[in-house]
Amino acid sequence: MKLRRTFAATAAAALGATILAACGGGGGGTDTNSSGDTESAKGGTLTVLQHFPFESTDPQRIYYGVELSWFRRLLYRGLVAFPMDDSNEVVPDLATDTGTSSEGGKVWSFTLKDGVKWEDGSDITCEDVQYGTSRVFANDLIIGGPNYTLSYLSSLDYPGPYKATAKQQAAFDKAVSCSSDNKTITFHFDKPWADFPLAAASLMMTDPYKKSFDQGDKSKFKVLSNGPYKVEGGTWSKNKGATLVRNDEYDPSTDEPDKLRLALPDTIDYQIDPSDTAGELFNDRLIANAPADQTAITTARVAPSQFPKITGSVEDRYQNPESPYNDYLVPNFNRLKDVNVRQALAAALPLNDYVKALGGDRSATASETIVNPALDFPDNPAFADDADNDGDPDAAKALLEKAGVQTPYPIKLGYSKSPTMDKAMAVIKEGWDKAGFDVTLAPLTDTYYDVISKPDDDYDVTWAGWGADWPSAMTVLPPLFDGRPNISSTTCGNDYGCYDSDAFNKLVDQAAEATDVDEQKSILEDADKQLGEDVAYIPLEITKFNWLYGSKVTGFTTTAASSSYPEIGLIGVQQ
Amino acid sequence: MWAYAVRRAAIGVVLLVAVALVTFVLFFATAANPARLACGKNCSQQQIKVTEKALGYDQPLYVQFGTFMKGLVVGREFPADKEVRERNPELVTDCGPPCLGYSVNVGTTVNSLIVQAAPTTISLAVVALVMWLIGGVLFGILAAVYKGSFIDRGVVGLTLIAYAFPTFFIAVFFLKYVVIKWEILPYPGYVTIADGGVFTWFENLLLPSFTLALVFMAGYVRMTRAFVLESLGEDYIRTAKSKGLRTRPVLFKHALRAALTPLVTMAGLDFATLLGGAIITESVFAYPGLGLLTVQSSSSFDLPTIVGVVLVAAFFVIVLNILVDISYAFIDPRVRLG
């Protein structure tokens, strides 16, 4: 997330902020996230003011949350999709149903609807879905997108469609097979994938891709749409955006427009301004509400310095939902080996004051778990049971005494530097210092995640952020705390604290083998409890989004499906 | 003269190679793992290794540098994997010499990125250069001629104010007030002459160029004032005046010509620096020039693009340095190149 991706992805996601990762989100409740004016208005031009460039518009490379959710509504239909609400229940999109599973969740089948077409008029076939799925395996060419399918088809020695031998391609085509009528695709995974439809709806790694359109890296910004809009000229400009116009080959009768995409505006004008100041200036424009900006929405959050301007009629055009992103602190298990010391850090954390330092209720909500509330996951008892969130220095001192360590106990706290984070981390330092620690703040810049993932770094505690890729804690807890895929001699990967627990890993394995989502969730709740007991993380806050929009925008809503960004499938403009 | 130019050009080539090498070394000295950044959010260590290989970062530094230098001379083809190229000719991107590499982040050659970005930067730099030269020299002369007067103090005072505010601040101020609040000018966005005509092109360049020109102009006012005053105190000026020459010819024909030499040097170097990308101005106004390309490639650790932009910037500086040196001989006959 944070606008810097650069991955972008990871860094972005974690930098607290803006874009990455997929679903999740929502928060705040559906009823609080809709604009007063929900009257549908068909026609006109919606302007999208975007303050960062997309890394690609190739479906198999897209990983930004807002891009995934918006392009799903506008350009790229999937086998299944999330409806425009907070339900987290998938509905059929290109497929006739939400998938049929067998063999305990290892095999999934989807049949394509009749009449679904690409913008060039050709039918979308099973082979297109098969080819799109295969491209993800070419991770020497199709770089940067989500690649969960690789781990679920890990028995294949398949290098992707560009380099595969006939034998390798045949093995893949058997594992991801098409029926003789070229309508039904069947995925034969190596292990159960209980929530596969959720993954297919959130991400685009199993979206169709037309082979004859593929030029590998050269297709990075080319768009062949199958949704209600198409890119004028066919090519997206990374730093300028594009104009989206109606796709004449899109047939609403093959869709469920009320659930998935109303497609109200005739034209959507994406204006990209990839400058550091663009976000604030976009919101200045929306506050001013000049005629040209009255039909505009933006990807940029209102800056805390602009909060005082959100009054009167401007406030009517403002929404403040919880984001899909959580921030947390990570104790370094190579340095803080005594659980009492880690518990003391958690006990002394002045979370309420920290949230105030971030900007208060409009910027963040204190969290009792690392899993976002949009995933309908319980608080972690290790952090929720104590908790007025004011920090308890006496309890922390007792824990340090129990640990038998000398006080003040030195702590080096690493975080990603920004003026706001400087203030927030100073609050944590003050709280911890009162509890018998001696905290040294260590702000870091661009290479933050590479630095803190090194196993031999000297940070005792580091800040991090994360968002789920689809509404399941499977995309939160294992990626962040399963040491096996993360830890090597040179890095701890996303497991920044180098946490490696047999008990936790065993629960992760059980969750991965689960044949249904409820069973999996129950196991993951136990896994989260284990993390809490070990203090593998200390939850901080759920980031909140702040959205403004023009006065002639209708149906402005944020949903879990839109990653708490504006739900573009519902938005229209008054003429 | 020619021997001098050839000698300087040869030194320039050596400097460019050195600049490229230093950029490579500095890039790999950072803690960042570009393969990890490119690979995506949830890559396993094995996948990061594959990405590292695909981007060529698994090779020793000298091999990567050698490949880059070879590409400059003979060109390259992408993807780097020969097997992929042979089996999928539709994927191949040909990058002729001097090939600066391939940006995986954007999916095209660095050459084409630079070709796309350069007109924006050149437009910005040229308009800004004209603005600051005209404004700087005129106000500088004015301050010198009226030395000690209210005009002099006013002009010098204004230059101090312009100096005091960083470009970033001035740019944001213009956008917040001139564009958004007062609505005097439309929100600027780069439009080519081919797309919008000369007027639209210039209208959109007005604010960014003026922002860029303002700080330079302040410097040029003070320099011009100082150089003109120095020239006016020379013996030959006193002689000209004592012979009854009028003020205007003395000022423009004799004093200003002598004062121009150091100004030309400054203008040449400043212009050359700008051609490498006006990083802050382009970033604030989101002008897709070499400056913005530099920022974006740096933040995404896109080595080929970083090296390409740095080389182009260095090229401009070196070439204009040589041209400035040569131009001395024409401006000031006392200078002889040897």
C-alpha cells in the first residue's frame, strides 16, 4: 500500500497506506458508507483524479487494491466477483455459478456463460481462462502480480506458456483443463483451496487473457476489455491515464448489473497526476467544487491538514470509512527472546495516545488484532482482554521484573519516517520509557522493508502494515508469520520479526488443508491466539480513509468489495 | 579550435563511462532488493530469485556493467532470455545502439522512455531559460544603472524573497492559489504543440516554467547587476565616457558585452542541468519529463532507467560545457582556445 509500490506492493501496502492488496476493507458499516444522494444518473462523464500511476493494466500483473476492484467493475470481468456491498459473498460473473468443488476443495470447476465477449467481438473461451492462469507461472516475464496459484500447483514444473516444453504444457493443461466444448474450466490443485472463489474474485490471476493479444512485457499497458467500458485507443498511459468509453460488445444480459456494475457514466476520464502534491491539490479542488470538478472523485485521501475545511456543504460530500489495512509492531525474535519482555511492550503501549497522534478518529481506529474487521475475525484475546488501550506501565514493570532483565531495558524502534509517524512513535517511546524501557527511535526511509527484513538487523521492534488479499485471514497470518517460506540466511521476508513457531506452523498447515471456509477460519483463530501468546505482533491501528467527491457525483459509496475506496460500479454523475 | 573540441569530447566520453559505473555501484550499494520490490507483495524467496535472474541482478556487477556497455555499442534484444525470444518472436523488443537498456517497470526500452520524456523537459527548460534570461538581465541592468536607488533596493529585495522560497513552495503556492483558488490559469498539464497548438502548449508551460525561472532569475539579477557594475568601473568605460559616448552605447555596447561572458557560462550550465530534468518542478506539476522519470525510476529501483537518465543528464552537462567554453572565443576576443 503506500503509494509507493513499488511494490511496490509490499512496501506500499505496509507503508500504511494507500493502494495495495486486495479486498478486505470496508469497515464502518455499509449504512454509514453511502452518500446521501444515491439516485442513479445514467450518462455523462465521471472524472477520476488519481495521484499515482498504476504499475500495469495487464490483469495478471495488477496488485493494487483499488485497481483490482475498479477494473473488475469497468474492464475485466472475472469468473466470479464480489457484489457492491460488504457481504464478502461471491456471485457469478463470467461463470454461470460460483464454482463447484470436489475432492475436499482440491478441484474447482467453473462454466462460462454464453454470450460473454472481448471488446473485439470474439467469445471468451475456457482456453482464454486457461491461458490467463498459465501466464502467472511465467514469473520471469509477468512480474509483480499475485501468484498464489503457484503454491497450489507447486507439483507442476511449469515455467509459463512462453518457455514450456510440450510435456510441461500438457501437464499444465491437464491440471487446469478445459472441457471439450471449451466452456468449462477445471482447476486440479495439489491441496485443498477452500476459499478459492474468494481469491478468484479479489485477484485476477485466474482471469481470462486472449493468447493472440499477448505480447508479454509489451502488453503491460494494453487493455483488451470484456467489461462495460474499454480504453479509448486500447493503451493506458502510465502517467496520464486514459478515457474509458462504452464497450459495445458488452452485453448486460450476461451480467448482473445491479449487483456487480451499474456502469452509469457514458465516459470515465482517468486523469493521473503522479506528483507528491497531487493528492492534497485534488482534495483542494474537490473542496472548492469548481464546475469542472463537480463530477470528480479521487483516489487521494484528504490530508489531516485539510480536515478543518470539511465543514458545511463540504461535509455532505465526505466519507470516512475504515480501510482494509492494519498497522502493527513486530518484536524481533532474534533479539527479544523472553516473552515477558514482549508482553511488557504490549502492556505498556499507549495506543489511544498513538491514535491521537496519527490524527485521531478520522485517521485511525485502535485495533486489537492484526486481522482487519472487514474479515469478520475476532479480536486477539492477548491484546483485547486487558484493555483500555491507555498502556499500563506498572503491569509492564512487573513483567520486566519477572523476566529478570536489567532496567531501563534498551529498545531500538524502527519505523518508516514521516512527520506523522515521527509524532506517533514519540508517543510510543514516552509510554515505553515510563514502563522501564529506554527507547531509541530509528526512522528509516525508502528501503524500509528491505532493511527490517534482514535477520541480523539490530532493531528490537519495527513498525509494519498489511492488508488482506481476499477476505480470509489465510492472506494475513501465514504470509506474515509462517517462517518456512519467509526465512532464509539473508532475509526474513514478510516475517519481519523472524518469528518461527512449530505450533503456529502446524496450525497454518491444518488451515491450509481445511476443506471448508468455516473450519479454516476456526483454525486460524487458534493460530492468531498462538501469535498473541507469543506476542509475535502488537496490534496498532486500522487505517481510515477520508474521501471527498464532487457535488454532482451520485451513489458515492465505499464497500468491502471496493477495498473501502469509492465503489465505482455504483457511481454516476448528474447531467 | 578543432583539436580542442576533439580533446574535450574524448574526455567527455570517458566521463560518461565513469558516471555510468558510479551509478551502477551506488545502485547496488543501497539496502534495497530491487528484485523483491519488482516481484510483488507476497513472493516466496524462490520467486524472488527467479525475478532476480529475469532482471539480470543475479549477475556480478562487472558482468551487468559489461552487458550495458556492449548494448550501448551494438544494441540489445529483450527479453534477455534467448530461448524465450526464439520461441516467441512477438515478445521481442529490439533496442538498437546506443541501447540504454530495458525498463521492466514500464515494459519498454529506456531509449523510448527518454525520447518520450525529453520534449517535455526541453520545452520546460527552454521557456524557463528565456524567462529568466530576459527577466534576470533586464532587472539586473536596471538595478545596476540605478544603483543605490529605490529601484535598485526594490529589485534586489525581491530577488532575496525569490531566493528564500524553495521551488517546491513556489510551485505549490501557484497551484493552490493561482490555479485552484483564484482560477486565473487552468490546471497545467503538458500538451504538445502537435496536440494543442502553440498557444495551448505555452499556456500550460507558463506556470511550471515561471516557477522554474523564478529562482534562476533571482540569481541572474544579482549577477548581472554585479557584472555590469564591475564593467562600468573599468578604465575603458571611463575612457569611452570621457570621449563623449552616450550612456546607452556605453552600457549596451561595451559594459554589457564584457559582463555577458560569465553569464553565458552560468546560463549554459544551468540550462544543461535543467535538460537532465527539472526534478522538483516536474514532480510537483506532474510534467512527464526526465525529472519525473528520474523520481519514478528511483522510487521503483529501476536501474536501467536510472542509469539512462543519469547518462543523458551528464551528456547534456558535458556537451554544453564544451559549447560554453568554445563560445567564449566568440564573445570575448581576449579568450583563445588552445
